[in-house]
Amino acid sequence: MAFNFGQANGPFAVALRPVVGGVNGPNEGPPPPNMAFTYASVYLPPPAKGDGFATYYRRTYRLPTTSQNSQVGRNLRPPNWTMVRLPRSRESSYSEHFRTAQRPQEEVEAYRRANGVTVEGRCVPKPILHLDESGFSESLTNVIEARNSGSSPTALQAHCWPVALRGRDVVAVDCTASKGKLLAYLVPAIVHAQRQPVLQHPPAVMRGGGPIVLVLTATREVAQQVDVAARELCGTSRTRSICLVSGDRKEQQLEQLKQGADMLIATPGRLVAFMEDCKVNLSHCTCLVIDEADRMLTMGFCKQLRIISDNIRPDRQTFVMLQSQTCDTDQLVDEMTTDPVIVTVGAATQEDQSRGAEHIVLVCKEAEKEDKLFALLNDTMNDESDRAIVFVERKQTVEDLVSSMRRRCWPAVGIHGKKTEHEQKWSLDALRLGKASILVATDVAARNINMDNVRYVISYDYPSNHGEYPRRLKHATARKYTFLEPNDYAHAREMIRFFRQTKQTIPPQLRNLAIKTSRK
């Protein structure tokens, strides 16, 4: 890279300007303007990856590396929203159906108790207990009935829909990982998008208009599931969705962006990358959905979430979907929402399920885990009808354990995010029909498991996101096993907190582990 040296402000400052001809060669053209960045009094365009000048410069001036100081979103500056004039979003005209309005409060409270629902917030509307009370279009209703296998909304949908349709912010804590979570926020989000004035014909994400609805998910697998559901719900309407996830070609996604969309479904990392390249404009987004927000925080997406939120107009409507509440999620909710209604589903049911099955904690070293696992399976899997799910954290662990089990003549199958939909369906059918007795799975891949014949759940690896732990346990009907290492004090404390919240007896080996490790 060639540079011209010129004057700079300050006695010790050095200004370096790249010679026209680009970063990687004379024919590339000048670098884009957003390459310039500032460190103290030194001005330098970031060189190409692997450039010798970058190595020399960092060694000489001891600049922090990317691992020491993340550069995510360094080129993004949120607008001063007080100085920006934006068209007002069209507010909802939802009004309660006469049957909903006339429903006695005693009946509402009985429904909430029966379904383990608690609601917090100001002026909470009554739940929608039947689809004909919602006022949705016929095409939308048909898709909901097909996905719900009936005309009644799930408990989460029944409470989220009326709140969201009134334009209020919603925080949903789904402790049971209910099947209807996607529709709980997708349906009102699509209704919101369809009510807004058309910004452009066709709507374009790239040329000024931008999406009306933004859905953020933690992983590409969940984003793809949301995209499929959104396309079904949009049907023949003009509302269009685009999915931006890591792992797919950027060129193909850019072509889709050029065609425009009203709804953008994305993972935080890929979206911030497109925003830095000025390919996505969020200034007209009036509805933000953060699905699995607690999982995103665990995965380290906190900075990306704040960058995205700061670039969306503050008068937006916001949905925050959680699996469990923590101090971090409470802080995120305070930052992202305004006067929300908090709907919690399944907390009481989760306690009942947790108390109904024996819970055993196995403390052993990492090198001993596999042998302990096979010893456990030999002791417990005594009947042909017995089924077990082994949860792990890594895809490679799934493959390794399944291979080891098959070598020992255990009929085992595995699922993870890299498996195709057909492969996952085949594995689940094998477990359901008795062709396999053991399923090894990662948490993301196992979220669609809905079986009532699983006796044992084994947490071979403790989940990185504690919110996944209760979701694992709900599959077991007999006993639950959790492996912990002798120095795993952090997870031991989380488990003790979980046992206390669900009013269970704390296993002595878990209490001893927490005490022993805390004394070191």
C-alpha cells in the first residue's frame, strides 16, 4: 500500500492518506469513505487483511487487536432522532370483539391459572380465546389454524395478540418453549406491516424506504424457520420478507435486497455487516422483534443489539421474546421497550414438571464423561420402550457420541444445525417409532421435539445459555441427569438457583460441589 504524508493537527499527529489506486492494487480504485477511522491522534485507513504495514504499525504503536477491542459497528453512528422528521406510523385500530369484551374477569383468571400464565403491565386487555375474535383476514386465519392444529390460539398467542395489536410493547417469557411462539409475534407484526402506507413501489430496503418490520434471531436455523412461517402468513398479499443470515452468499442476499421487502429477518452479525456497507436502512422500521433475546446476550450479541436498536426510530413497537429472565435480560428490556406488557407462560407448569421427575447430578472429569455416560445407559435403558435424549453443546460431539454408541450396538441417532430437514425428520421419526432408543442433540436442533415417550434426559454438556436448561428437562418423564465437572462452580450455582426457583430438593452432590469449589 502506498501513502502520501501530509500535515496533521497536533504536534505529534501523523496523517496518512492512501494514494488513489486502492488498497490491494492500482486498478482497484479508491477505498470507500467509511474506511477511515481514528485512534488517538493518528489517522489511518485500515489496510487489507494480512498487509505487512498493519503488522508493523500495530507492533510499533501497540494498537489493540480486534480480540482486545471489538471494532463491530465502528462506522455506524445513530441518527439524532430529535432532528429527523419521519412519517408517522399508522396506529392500530384494534377493538375487542364483543365476546371478548363481555367475557367475565373470573373466566379470564381461570384460563390464566389453567395455562400457567401471569401478566404484568398497565391496562392489560383480555386474551383472545378464539380466532374468530381476532379480526384477522381469512387467509391469515387459515394459516394460523393449520399451524395451531385448531381454531384456538395458544396461551401465549391469546395474551400477546391483543396487546400487540393495540401497538403496545410486548415482553414474552415462554418457559415451556411452546409451539406457537413464532405466531405470537409474527401475526401482529405482519398485520402492522400491512397497515403502514406503502413507502415505495416495490418496497425497497436499499433505496431509502427500508423494512417496516425487523425480526432478529440468535441463529440462522431459527431465522430460516421464521422466514418460512412469514412467507406462509403473507400468502398472496404484497407483504414480502427477506432472510439475512451468516453462511449464505452475500451476493445472493444483495440481489434479494434490491427487490425490496417489508419484513427483514436477520441474525445480528450479518445485519450489522450490511448496515456498515450502507446496504440496509432501518430509519423507517416501526416494529422490532428480538427473538430469544437471552440467548443472544449469552452468545455475545449485546453490542450488536444496541447498535441496531440505536439506528431504529425510538417510537417503534418492540417485541422481546425470552426463555428465562435474568438481570441482563431485565436491563435489555428496560433499554429496548417503553411501558411494556410482560406475559409469562409456563412458570408454574415448569415447576410441576421439575418436581415430578427425579433429578441426579453426576460430577466427573471431562476425560471420564463418555465412560460414565455409557455406564449410565447400561444401568437405566433396561426396557425396549425406554427412550433417552442426550443434550450436548457442539455438533461434533453429536457425531462422536452417535458413532461411539453405534460401535457399542446402541441404536442411536443424532440431530444438529448442520443436518438437513429431511435428516432431522428421519432421526426424530426413528426415535418416535422405536427404531432408535437414544437421540443425541444440540439445543437449537431439539427445539421442535414434541414427544411424550422420553423417559430420561441427560445433559452431557451444560448449556451455555441457562435458559435452555429448563427446556431440556421438560422432555423427561422419569429421571434427569446432569454432568458437571469438579471445578464447575458457576454452573453449580445456576443449578442451585434453578432448584430453589422450582422448589425442588437440592441434590447433595450439587450442594457439595458448590461449597467445595467456593472454598478454593
